[in-house]
Amino acid sequence: MPDTARALAGANARADAGAGPVGEVYLRRDEIAARVAELAAQIDDDYAGCDPILVGCLKSSFVFLADLSRALGIVHRIDFVELAGYGGRDTGGSSAIRLLKDLDLDVVAQDVLLVEDVVDTGLTLYTLTRTLGLRQPRSLAAVTLFDRPYRRLVSDLPVRYVGFTVPDEFFVGYGFDLDERFRNLPDIHLARVGDGG
Amino acid sequence: MEIPDFQAYRGSEPPQFQNGAELECAKILDYYAVPWQYEPRTFVLEEGPDGRPTEAFTPDFYLPEQDLYLEVTVMKQSLVTRKNRKLRKLRARYPSVNIKLFYKHDIERLAQRYRLDLAS
């Protein structure tokens, strides 16, 4: 619908315009789409005849999951999990991580492919693989749009597919948010966050 | 500095953190149930003619399941030359030891990322 296209273009133009939190475009939508298609082709080959369950890790992965799912040729199912994020100085110690939203599907003896927005320290994926691994899936692997392997604190993660290896920057758009905003931007932008460290 | 009741801590003595960044790092590891120890090992870097250690280095954390040492520094990246030199010595003398240095910048990014739920 032309109005939608114009609205999206307008949002990007406004985002680019000033000194707001949305910085320059890091990856254009066509670059993302091309890489997603390549990942889908790999997954199609590896999971041919398997009927895998794609598990999106809310919230930031939802756009990537939607595009990846539509690019896949194989039959597959979709489910979501959401982990409570680390809450800062009032968290930790006796406060353990928990699932805000658990899977609806039973993954016993199923092929599970976790869909992540970014793997950084690996702490989130570490927790998810331990949690879901206890449910005895037939296989458990992960696809991530972004990877920062140089920041990894935990190893032996089942990251089988990587979209882009990225620098240590904050991003917005394509599911990535800044204070819950800008997830809708179709391109991925650098974010201007605070003093930037 | 108030020390929480850590669940994933694998040391025998209560950890004595040097600064808030170390505590914050410990809390993040604990939250994600990554087993950790605090300063469990001191590495001798140089010895004098009598064989006694003249320089040593004690990384802040050890993650036993990852076999990874983690050093946290709150100094600005431009001021960590001495620490970087020690790390180079450690890597040269103990090539099988895995160690990562987390700068103030990294800790701030980590804390900011998790608190603000940005692209983590």
C-alpha cells in the first residue's frame, strides 16, 4: 500500500534528520533481506524434511523471525520465549533469571532452532540452551542476526547461523529498540545512546 | 558495599570486591546462573634470582565451566597500559590460560544494555 511505504520512508527520513537517538543507517533493508535469504537457504538445506520449531526470543528478534520464516521453503512451526532481563543493581544474588513467557509447544524429540537478534556475551543464549536442553529436543541450534564473538563470556553455544558480525555499537530498527521505540524502522541504524561509554 | 546471597558463586570464602564494577559483574554472572569464582588463582609473572615472585597477577573472576578468567577494570581504557602489559606477560607465560579484560567501557555497556534492554 503506497501510504505505508511513504510512512516508512518518512520515519527513516525523520530519524536521520537531526540529533535524535536514531543515527545513520548501518544496514539497509535490501542488504538485510539478501542475507536473510541466504540464511534461509542454508536452513532449508540443513533441515530438509525435519519440520523444525523456530523459537523467537522476544522481543527484539520478532522482525527477523518474521522475515526468516517467510523466506524459508521448509515446513516449520513458530513459538516464542521471553526471558526477564537483568534489572541492574537491585537484581542478582538470590534473584535468578526466569521465563516471562514459556513455550506453548512441546519440544521433546523436536528440532529446535532458536532465533536471536544478537549474541553478545552469550549469557541469554546460555540460559536458553540450558533451559530448553533439559526438555530433550532432538536437536537445538541457534540462528542470530547479529554476532559479537569478541565479547563472548560463555563458549560452547550452538550458534550455527550468523547474519552479520557487528562492531560494539548500539542499534535501532528492524526489531532493535531504544526505550521500546523505533523497532519498526525497516533499516538498521546506529543508535546515539547517552555518552556512548 | 552490600554483598547479595549469590547462587552461582563457587568459592569457599565470601568475595571481597574492590569496586562496584566487580560487584555488578558478579551479579550479572549470578543472574544468568553462570558459575563463577572470585580471585581463585594468582599467576606468577616474574621471579627474582632467589626464585621468589617479584610480579604477579590475580584475575578478578574465573568461570570454571568456561575455563575463562575475567579481569574487570574501572580505569579508563587509556590508563590501563600497566594492566595490559601484565596480561601480555600472563598470556606469554601461560599460553593455555584463557583470559579476557573487561574495561570500564565494556562494563558500562553491559550494564546499560541489560538495564535498558537495548540490542543485547
